Amino acid sequence: SEARWMNHPDAARRARHKPWQLRLAQRCGLPVPATLITTFPQAAREFAARYPDLVVKPVSGAHPQDPPRAVPTSRVAPDTDFSAVAFGPTLLQRRVAKRADIRLTVIGDRLLAARKATGTEAEVDVRFAASDAPWEAVDVAPRVAEAVLAYMEGAELSYGAFDFVEDADGVWWFLECNQSGQFGFVEVDTGQPIARTIAEWLAQPVAGPESHVNGASAKVV
């Protein structure tokens, strides 16, 4: 086929899983908050004792064939009983005190970043935040750009919607990369040409046939 994939189904399927994302992001040099995925209540208690301010979130993104639903990232109360952790893998992560949310949309080698300022007691999950602050286009630091492009190459993705939180020191902490994330809300606020960039990428000729097995690709020569 001479059509371009955005993204190839094998790569997209693998990229949904949060543990895999976090490991790849860390390997590429992106700051990742301390994270624990466990089914052992005692391990969760020890992690909470070390990092008292935690959030809990889904272990993987929704499958395209699943009913549409949004499971918000939520703060963990100080007196939480972690017994229910035994019933399924639970992802706990140190909460980063943020001053802004960052959405970085990547199409090929094009990086389009947007920033949304937040208050000191902002909602953990930006999708459920009641804020009138608009998304504003921002530049991407060279070190972040290099790490993000390395992530895209390692994940074999041509499109990715990265979510970061910016702390008081201006550090962008990696939260996740949605391989099929929405972009319209950012484009409306910022005027960034995301849809046009996607169309231009899809219109380019295919560089060469590729085979993908379990997300791994190999050039066919």
C-alpha cells in the first residue's frame, strides 16, 4: 500500500499502555514523576508513606472499540485504605504541584505546544478543570524537543498528543502521550495549524514500505 499510517495499528496498540509509556519517556530523558503500579496493598501503603501527595489514574488508555468514557486522574486522600489495590493493577503517582498544563502535539517532526495556566489548587485532571484561561502557543525547549522526538521514534508513532504539567521551576513533567489524542480544542484557542499539518503529512509520498510486528518496524529493502 502507498498510503501513510497515522499511526500504524500495531504501534498505536502498544503505545496505549501507561507503564510502557513511562519507561520509554524516562529512557528518552523526559522527567517522569515517581510512579508505582501494583496489586499489593502493602506496597501501595509504603509508596504513600514515601510520597504522601499522590494521584491515581488508569493503567492504560481506552481501547478504540470500548464505549466512550473518561476516568479522571484523582488525588489520593491521606487516610486512604489501599486494600482494594489487590483487585487489579493500580497506578499511583506523585502529584506534581503545577502552575500550568502543557499539551504538545507532534506530527512527524513538527512540534506544536500549548500552555494553559492554572491556579495553585487546580483540578488534577485538566479535562475536568473549570478554568477560563485559554490555551496559548508556547515554544518547546530544545532539550524537551529532542527527548520528545526520541520518544516518537522509539514508539514508532507519527502522531502523538503529549500531556505535561509545568512546575514552579518551569520543568515539564511527562504524564502521558495519547497516540490518538484530540487537538481541536487547542487549535481553536491558539490558531496553531494542527489539522493542516496532519493533512500535509498524510499527503506526502511514502518513503518506503515498512513491516510492523507487535509495534516493531523494519524497512523492507
